[in-house]
Amino acid sequence: MKKITLIALILAQVSVMAQDAKSIEKYLKQEDKVKLIELSEKIKMDSDRSLREARKKYTDTISVNGKRATLKGLRIDGSPIYITSFNAGAATTVKADELYEGGSLGLDLSGNGLTLGLWEGDAVRKTHQELTGRINQQDFLLFTQANDKSNHATHVAGTMIASGVKANAKGMAYEADIVAYDWYDDLSEMASEAASGMILSNHSYGTSVFNDDGELSVPVYWFGKYDNNSRQMDDLLYNAPHYLPVIAAGNDRLSSTKATNKGGYDMLCGHTMSKNALLVGAVNQVNNYTSSLSVSMSDFSNWGPTDDGRIKPDIVAKGVGVESSFGTSDNAYVVYQGTSMATPSVTGTLALLQEHYHNLNDNYMLAATAKGLAIHTANEAGFGNGPDYRFGWGLLNAEAAANAITNEGTSSIISETSITNGETFSTNVTAIGGGALVVTVCWTDPKGTVYSGTQAQMLDNPIAMLINDLDVRVTKGSEVNYPWKLNVASPGNAATKADNSVDNVEKVEVSNASGEYTITVSHKGTLQGGLQNFSLIVTGIDATLGVEDNEIQNVAVWPNPAKDVINLKLTSVENNSKVSLFDIHGRMVYHGALKSSSLLHTINVKEFSTGVYFLNVENGTQTFNKKIVIE
């Protein structure tokens, strides 16, 4: 079995993105742009067809607890899908304020130059004093009057980007911009925006599961089921690796006895089942985090698991008593609660982290990196160690995430790399000692399979939706440390450490680590597409110590970014040595032999599409990997 190792990727990242997130468009390969546009058109055709069929039997809007729910289409059994919204301490709770000007980290981050996506039920009041000049409303929507949907949209937008005219209502990324859409053609529009370079978007809405009388309006099997909406979203995100939608978990747990009746568990449905998006739950404000008991759950936030046992929600943030802009006037404010309010604080905070990463690396993180970093650095929440189906991986901690970015190459690793069929990835690290060594692997997985059948057959079907199953282990001699795993059959039980075959994020924590450890990433079965990109985050190490024995030394690669050719020079070449180049989706686009008669090897890339590539060199028993940008 071949082995590849982590090398200069952990020391420096290449220049990839310009300051404005929309400029990522020039780094998307033309064929990938075309595929995303085609995907957008296909999703819209499927969505329109489903809605036409639904309108033959059901009304366009219904009232749910005083709010309007909108007809979206039909489920696999022909029942209607209705969607509805999920209604100063938010920044403190997730420690986003530590990233601001005057914050403890001295970073002066504000989201300036970033454009975030927002899908809502109606138009944002873009003339509000907190939002003026920074809302680009699409879908020919005009704000005409305040209603429950426009009020919700204005409140969510404020939590994301409000400038802070009123200090208690200041948004997370208070100098960012928003491009806003209604939710009717969300997936199609998301694919189109991803083709233009969008990296983050907010979705504080989801399936309406109870009617105005409090009666269940969806079949019970729908809870936890991976549906066509989630499949389409995962397909979209697999083809747009920089794009991360942030989604609200929903607010129906108090009525769970009328639905799944599992003690509050198994209340997620609809697009919350996506493997690749980031799902957010809501907790009360945390003024001073001291332990997991500092984080108290709201009484409404939906809990997992998914039917196949994946850890959802992914993360939690403040969703109780959130003050933000309101749609009734240009200087109106209101206090709302809901996972709708927790989600935009996460979206805005991730924008700050992307800004920080860009400032240091001149590029933006892949979606799997941003998601993995949020999970990796989250504060423990709940009663047991590790993740659970209530708080997910814990409370978002922007300060810890920013520190991991700042210290990359010294006390942390943030790497974006890949493995092909039959390969393993390994690297040695030295733990600082006296604390935990934490290793997280996260990847954007190909779309899963939507299973049909009778309602009894579809109820709690445990078949895993994971397609490319990566595994991470952290070893020291005979000591093997496994990732966290939850048990779908006993959702209230504490997490254990074991092989995980359902989640596309794996996290290993080694308490009181000291000395040298080996991190190994492998895979089960056959990788769809022949290769899987993944993001590796490591903290609790001294990254300045040690050099891999099987890492090729003194390799020169230039220019980077490249336009016409990539030059590769080694100090010596062994027999049967070779060089390969992979695109961001893992497709091999170049393969050649290295000749011992010449230490210089040149790759002609003039006809290659612009984008991010991975260079892999095998020279005898040694390997070399590097991220390359072709402009």
C-alpha cells in the first residue's frame, strides 16, 4: 500500500483568492462552472415539476403558529412539503468579539470585502440604518411592508452584518455585504452563486412539521431521513468545494411527543440532513465559559440524530434573547429567539475566520476546512465528553479557531490535501505536553442515496449515507487513539471512541499527550471518483519540531501560481519515480515519469483550466505533495 505524507502544505499556503469572496470565480475551473450552472438548471426543473404537482392538491400557503408556511413540493410518498422560518450577547457567546478591533487577539476583523448569501421568505428592509448600502436583494423582490417574513429576514441579516449603530445589535461581520434571495428556488440559486464564487450563506428556515392546531403535518418517517433535498445539496457542495451553507436546526423539540416521541431526539428533517452543510442548534447566552456546564440548552432547539446516526447538529450558538434589526422602520429593533437567530451568528463568525485566514494566506479555506475548524475548536457542551445529539460538537469558539489559524505552522496544522484509492496519508507530530492533542479530519462527501419503500421501511432506516469513508487514527507505539462516535440506537448515551463509518468528520482527542505521535488517514472500500480531498486540523503540537523521514527534501517548484508551465527540480531522482497532478475534485490531469538523467521536470499547463491543483511526487520511497494554483 502506498503512503503519502504531509509536507510544506503545513508551512505555507499559496495565493488563491482575492479579498472579495466573489473573486473566487476566477479560480473555479470553467468545466466546474458549467457543471454548477447545469446543476442549477436541473434542480430548478425538478423543483418546478414537484411544485406544479403539489399545487394540484394543496394550497400555496398555510398558517403555522401565526406565521406563513410556503408550499415547496412533494415528498416521496406524495405528501406536501411546507417550509417556514425558525425564529449583543451572540458575539460574546461564540467569542467573535475577541476578533474585533480592540479584541484580545488584536486582529481587527470585520468581514470587510466579503459577500455572504442569505435565503429568506421575503425581502430584507435594506434601508434599515444597520444595513444601508450593503444588501443586494435578488429575485426582483422589493420591501413593501413589514410582515412576519420580512421582519425575520431583516433580523437575520442584522445578526450577520449589522454595523452597530445600536451596540447591542451589532452583527458578527459588521462590514460585510449580503446578496439576498427568497427561498422558493434556493438550491438552484445556491448552485448559481457557487459558480460565481460564493463561500458562505445563511438558511434560517426549514420544513414546517406542525399545523396551526399543533398537529403533526409530516409523516413520522420523515424525521431523520436523508431526502432528495439533502441529496441535491450534497451534490451541489461536492461540486463547489469552497461553498458552505449554514442551516438552522429548527425549533420543534417541545412538541416532540406528538412526532417521534423519543425524549426530544430525532426531530431533524428536510435539508438539515445534508452531510456537507453546517447545521446549527440554539443555546442560551454564555457570558463566561468555564466548563461544559456553562452551556445551557434552549427549550426548543431540535436534536438529532439522523437515521444513520450522524452527529447533528454540528455546532451550537446563542439563539435565545437575540436583539437585532427589525422590519417595521429604519431604526426598529426587536428581541427574537430560535435556531434562526443562532445560525446567522455562526455564518457571520465564519466570515471573520475566512477573513483572518485570507489575511495570512491570501486565499480562503475550503468549506471542509471551515467546517472542520469550527468543530475542532468548539467548546465542550453537555454532560459527557465528546459530541452528542443535542449540542453536536459543542459551542462555537471563534477565539480558539482564530488562534489555530494564527499559529498554523508553529502549534497547529491546517492542511488541505487528498488520498487516492489504496493510499494512506501519514505524518508525525510532537505533542506540546501537559494538554490535549486534537486531530480533526473533515471532507466534502459525494451525494448519498435516497431510499424509498413503505413508511415502515423508511422509518429510522439505519443505512449509512456516507460514500467515501475515511478513517483517522493517532498512534504512539502500540497505543491507538480512535475518533468519537455516537450510537443511534441509544441517542442519550455518551460518546465513545471507536471506528466511525457514518460521519464525514472525525475528531480524535488524546488527553495529556506527550512525545511523538503518528497521524494516519486511510479509507475503507473504493473511493468514488478515485480520490477524496480532505482537510486536516491539528492542535496541541509543536509543529516546528521534527521532519518526516520519508519526506523529500530540497524540492523546488515554480512558478506558483502558474500560467504556462510548472517546473519541478529535485537533488536526485530514483528509478521508477513519477509525478502526478490532481484537480480539486481528485481527477488526475497529468502523470509523468521522472528521469534520472535530468533533475528538472517541466509540466505544460497552458491548456489546463484555472483553479487549485495538488502536485504529488513519488521518488523511490519518499513523497512530496504541494498545492498548486493555475491562473
